[in-house]
Amino acid sequence: MENRNLILLWQLVQISVGYNMLFPIFIYLIYLLNPKNKNKNKSNSRGNSDYAIIITAFQQTNTLMAVVSSLLLSKYENYLIYIVADNCDVSKLNFNNDKVILLRPEETLASNTRSHFYAINRFKREHNLITIIDSDNLVEPDYLDELNKYFDRGYSAVQGLRCAKNLDTVIACLDAARDIYYHFYSGKVLFEIGSSATLDGSGMAFTKKLYQDCLEHLDISGAGFDKILQKEIIQRGYRIAFAENAIVYDEKTSRSDQLVKQRARWINTWFRYFKYGFIIIGKGIIELNWNQFLFGVVLLRPPLFIFLLFSLLCMGINIFINPFYSFVWLVGFLFFILGFFLSLIVSKADIRIYKSLWGIPKFMFMQVLSLLKMHTANETSIATLHFHDNNINELK
């Protein structure tokens, strides 16, 4: 009896790990069979929205001129830019434009949401929409117009597409490859099959009311405000739209030390908030809500390198227990690889990303180092240091 229980437990462990290998292909097949994909709403923006563009900077200001310059190229005109320069030296910043409001908090906020609400409480007019941009981002001129298409269709939350701004190192390319994988399956595909895109921390927009309702009563410190925000949105019955043409260029990590510190914060965040997946799945089952149920399943998925390493471990153990199961795991790996390359191909990934794939073992090793440092992740800076030369001309 005890052996049977151990075998059952081992099988449950394998299923809980192994579904991550097949899940992307599963939802992609649903996507292909979904007739709604063939009749997308291509309505144009009506231009009735008033945007507050919030840029948060913590300790660094060297990339602010570039991101503001890219925003001022916007084809859409009804917006103001609010820069919250938290614990920053602003003496060299001079934007000389009425659309740009530079805010300097009297005390260090050290929190994304505190910075957001610092700006919201100082809005120059009653904006009805908010979009959040990182200080290292650049945006396409039609970014706001593309967001508007989804707000005009009735959505209250929209995630844009974050593309790599720099592919200058193997690490940056692999970081970009990971983003493409997630944007494709957890953004485009997930949204198109009736659930919601996951939030990425920037390049996202909301009605002002929804953002305030979700976060105004909370004081969030450390990384992961987007995880809490998406949970609050989905629990309220909203869907997060994915605007694949609302493009934001995001700086990819290009150095190993930078990667380890950043991933340590991200891994810490997943372990802190993955429990939301169970809450949302339960709510989806009770309310028969497909959006909530599927989104909850996605929230339970661990970071790529974690389930890949556990999958390798399971395959290795089965060599001694049941070699047939090792073969099953090998098939699972093949499906994962197929899904990974599918995301790169469909997303038309840069050739440099394909050439960088030889560096995956080292990339995973550095994330293992991040895992070992995750317990001290929130003791480090809340912001990732930026080393890439941020230039608005990169958009041209």
C-alpha cells in the first residue's frame, strides 16, 4: 500500500511538471481552431481618449531624454507625460515641452506603485487612461493609437508588445528569445483564445478608474506590482487585451551580473505570487469563467528554467525506474522545442537570436545562481541598471 502511494505521488509530481512542456502547443492548437482569429476587429481609433503617460525612474536618469523624445513623436496628441524621478539628480534634465511634467518626490518612494500614485495625485487634468512606460523604453509613434483600438472595443486593460531594443550580446539575445516565447503564448495566443494577456510591467495601459480600484488600497514594495495588478483585474471579471502592434522597445539584460540580480527578483516574485493561480482557478471554476480558469493555470507555471531542469531530473530518474517514461519525457522535450521555435518563427525573430541559442546552457546556469540568491532579491535595488546606449535614432 505504501509503495502504491509513493508511485501515485511520483506520477502526480511528474504530471505537475510535465504539463508545462505541452501547455503552449495545447493552447496554440486551440488558437488555430478558434474561428475568431480569422475575423479580428480592425476598427480604427476614435481618438477620444486622454492619456497620462507615467514614466518612473529610480536613481538613474541617463535614459529619460530618449524615452521622452520617442513619446513626443507620437501621432496621437491628447496626452501628457509625467516623469517621477525618485531619488534622482534632475539638475541636467531639461525637456522644454508643455507636455512633459517632471515630478521630484520629496522623500524616496522606492516603489513603482507609489511613484504611479504620486503622479496620479498630481495630474494636471482628468485623464481617463493611464499607460506605464519604463525609463529605458522607446515607443513607436503609433503606440497610443494602437492602444486606443482596444479601449474603443470596450477593454479596460491592455498590454502592448515589448520588443528587444538591443541585441548586442548573447545574453541579450537569449533574454529576447525568452520574451518572444512568453509574449507569443502568454500574450497573443492566450488573449485570442478568450483569456487574458499577462502583464509585463511596462507598455501596458488601463482606465484610470480600474487602476485606482485595483491598487489604490495597497502599498506594494519590491518587484512584482504587475503580478498583483493582473490578479486584481482578472478577479474583477475583466480581460486584459493584447495589442501586438502597440510596440514598446525594452532594454534587454546584456551582462551576466545584471541578469543574475534581475532574475533573482523575478524568481522571488514568482514564489511570492504563484498562489494567486489557485485563487483565480477556483474563482473560474465556481463562476464558470474561462478567462479566469485559464489565466490561473498560466500563473501556476514556473519560470522556464525551473520546469526544464525538473523535467530533466524526472527523465533521468525514470531511466532507473521505468525507461518507457523517460521516452515519454523525451517526447515532451521535443514538443517544448517545437513550441519554442514556433514562437520565434511566427514572431519573425532576428537572426541574431537564432545564432545565440548555443548559449542556453550558460544562460540557464546563471538563472540557477539567481535562484540561490532569490532570498536576498528584495534587498537589492528595485531597478535594473542600464548599460546600453539608449538612442532615439534606433527607431529610424
